[in-house]
Amino acid sequence: MTKTNAELEKELASLEAKVKSMEHLSSVVDAKDREIADLKAKVKSMEHLSSAVDAKDKEIADLNRSHCDEFNTLMKEHTKELEALRKEKQKVENDSRNVLEKSVENVEKKYKKVLEELTNRLSMREKQLSKIIGFHGSLLKSLQGQLETSLEVNEYFINEVSK
């Protein structure tokens, strides 16, 4: 199968037309190659950004961990302090209650002592008053007896001696 010269020329013309029609593809391919090269350059220039982002992510994670640890430590400290304050409050309440109870006891003792002393004084005064009333009664009886005797003597003098 050999082709004639005319066929070959026709085929050559067709191929040249195809090549001519594809010449703009070469410039498109070149433009795309330049665009790919530019993108590769951008990717290469941004590779350090990825490691920087990873470094910042690690730094943020470390800070979060550090803050969580610090927060937990502070929570433990504050919890201990709160518990200590609660114990101290309970101790103060107990001490206050004990002081109050002792004060009430002391006041009750003093009240009972004062009451007993006043009761004893009152009893002593009642006894003294009873004795004074007794003495006064005896004195009144003796005075009444003397008065009656004096009256009888006076009456006797008036009736018997004056006659």
C-alpha cells in the first residue's frame, strides 16, 4: 500500500493544517506550564506556613494544657483553702457555742448564788423582824401590864387614899 504523491501531499497539507490549528495549543500549554510553575513556587513558599501553623497549633495546645494544669492546681488550692476555712468556721462556731454555754452556766451560777444570798438575807430579815415583833409584843404586854398596874394604883389612891 503505497500512496501516491498526490495522496501524500494531501495528507501533508491536512497534517500542516492540523499543526497550524494546534500552534495556539503550544502557547496554551506554555501558559499552563508557567501557571503550574507559579503555583509550585507558591506552594513551596507556603510550605513553611504549614509548619508555622503546626507550630502555633502545638503552642496553643501546650498553652491550653498549661492553663488547664494551672486551673486544676488553683482549683485544688482553692478547694483546700475553702475546706480549711470551713473547718476554721466550724471551730469558731464550736468555740463560740462553748463560750456561750460557759457564759450561760456562769450567769446561771451567779444568778443562783445571788438568789441564794438574797433568799438567805430575806430569811435572816424575816427572823430578825419576827424577833423584833416578838420583843415589841412582849414590850407592849409589859407596858400594858404596867399601865394597868399604874391605873389600878392611881384608882386606888383616888378612891381609897383621897377619902
